[in-house]
Amino acid sequence: MIATAKIRSTKHLQTVQLPPGFEFTADEVWVRKDEATGEIILTPKAPGPDSDGLKSLFMLLDEAPLPADFLSERSNPVEVPRNPLEDWSA
């Protein structure tokens, strides 16, 4: 669906008046600009104080905490420094 929206400008901001059928159900939107095309994209944020999802993540960790030995047996081999110009010839 394509329609025309009205843009209103003040000294410090612009507002976009959306036509019927383009209403958001969220209170806020994410705004990003596609640098290649110049298009401005509005994406609804999830409603409520948990819009970033961090609260849900911490609740999940509280419900099922990681074991005390999580990643304790991981072995990280020592990296031998290498010459970045090793394969380069002039």
C-alpha cells in the first residue's frame, strides 16, 4: 500500500502525519536511514518498559542460571605471533 504523508517542520524538528491505514500501535518507533538509498525507515518499538528486552534476558538467567563451571574447561591455545609480511614479496 502506498500513500502520501504530510510533513510539518518547526525550528528543531519535523513531524510526519500518517494517513489512515498506516497507524502505529506502539508509543515509540525506531528511526534509521538507509545510507545507500536515503530512505528513512520507521520500525515500531515493543510497547512497555521492557522494549529493549534486557529485563526478559535477566529474568531468564534468574530462572535458569548458568552452571558454576560454565566454560571452565575451555582451553585457549597460546597464539604464536606471526609476521604479517611473511608471504609478501616485493
